[in-house]
Amino acid sequence: MSESLGSAVPLSTTEPRPAAAQRVLPLRHPGRWIASAIVLVVVAQIVHGLATNPFFQWDRFPYWFLRPTILDGLLITLEVTFYSAVLGLLGGILLALARLSKSPVLRAVSWLYIWLFRSVPLIVVLLFLYNFSALYKTLSLGVPFGPAFLTFDESRLATDMVVAVVGLSLNEAAYAAEVVRGGILSVDQGQHEAASALGLPKGYQFTRIVFPQALRSITPNYVNQLIGLIKGTSLVFYVSLLDLFGSVQSMGSTYPGDIVPLLLVATAWYLILTSVVSVVQFHVERYYSRGALRSLPPTPLQKARTGLRDLRARVRKEAAT
């Protein structure tokens, strides 16, 4: 009996492979590779066309890029953007608070302002302000339909820089108001109730509790507005202010053969300005995300280091197997 059991043939002679020898193959994505290849081919064609087409005159690009005239226009663009951004944001905060107030007069006036300046094109606002002296020779402060206490000569006050800054600020305030109002409304209602339960003053509630939390929502939206403002400064050329685009237009009229290189110079400078603003936006968003996220989003440098570390680990793993 024991001999028959000992000589019995096992049901399966194939032993399972050890777990260490098993290898999990990743899922293939041929469609992703095909789409990536098509995109790379299109990008390569575009780059090749830009680099080899003589129409772009890349040899003239370095000559104009740092010319004093271009840099003077760039400085004016930065000045107009800075003043308009600050004044527009301050005006937007006031308008947002007016729309959220319990006063029907403030709500109506702020709504009317936002509706008007979001409906009228910016170029129309600038041209209207540029010709404002034709409608009102002087400006005065006093009692309505009564005596005036202060009188100003509008033609002396309304310089080209003032017209550009005022026009852009008025337009920017209307859009900033909706950005700020949306950020304030995004704060949880419990925060308002908790602050009121502690008996904190309304001003303290807004500056120390509500507004810092609203900045997480306001910052990305307003930076988009700021990028649009940088590009919108190109319209101040029509009110006789030679900003970056105005300088390019002026030089293009003087040197008609270099119009395309000059436009490329303006494009490059606008790309640089918007890229700098985007970098600042990333770090500001990262700063205000503290406490809202478990871990802060990595910086581009940290992403690059992590990618290199993962690549090295993968290469070592492949070499070991």
C-alpha cells in the first residue's frame, strides 16, 4: 500500500515561479504615443518654419531688442501697468464691498459702474478721456447746482500718462470688482459667523479673517486680469503715449523694412513680462495655500529634481533586472 502511494505521479510537475521572478508589464497606450508623435512633428515644423523663413529677418532682431527707444517704451508700459493695477485693484475692492453692502444706493451704483465699464470697449474709454477737454474745459468741486470751491484746468491735468492710467484703471476696477466679490463669496459662511460670534469689528473681520482666505481665490483670477492689463497697455498708443507697442509702431513707420523684426521684438518682451507675472502668481498661490493643503505644491525646480531622481531609480532597476 505504501509502495503504491510513494510511486504515485503528482498531478502537476510545474512549480510556480517565485514572486521575485515575476514581472508586471505596464499597460500599453499606443494612441498616446501616436498623438505625441504627431504633436512633436507639428511643433518641429513650426520651429523649422520660424527659423528658416527669411521673411522674419532674425538677423535684425538682436539689433532692435535692446535699443534705447524700445527700452524707453518698455519702461512706460511697466509704469502704466503698475499704476493701473494698483488703482484698479483698490477700486475693485471698494466696488465689491459696495455690491455686498446692505445699502441699496451703493449696490445700485456699483452694479451700474461695473455694467457700464464691462460693456464699453477699452479703446472707446481711452479715446473719450483723451478728448474729455473738448467737453469740459474745467473741473470743479463744490455744491451741486451751487458755488464751486475748487476749480481745475482739465487740459493741464490730463497729460497722456494720466489719461492712460485713468482709463485703464477705470476699466480694470470693473473686472477686479467681480474677481474680489467672487473671492469674498467663496469664503465659508461659518467663518463670518464665527467672527461675529467673537464680537470682532467688521473691519477687523474683513482684513484679518475674510480677505486673507479670499485671496486664495482672488489671486489666480486677478493675475489673469493683470496679464490682460499688460497686453491692454498697447492701446495707449492711440492716446499719444509711446509705450512698448507705440515705440514699435513709431520705429516701424520710420524703418518700414524692419516691421516684422520690430513686431517680433514686441512679442518677445510681452512674453517675458507675462512669464514673470506667471512665476509670481505661482509663488503667491503657493504661499496662500498654506493651511488649505496637506502639502504645498512643488516648485518647478523641485519637480525637475524629483523627475531626475525617479529616472535614475528606474535606470538602476532596469540594469539590475
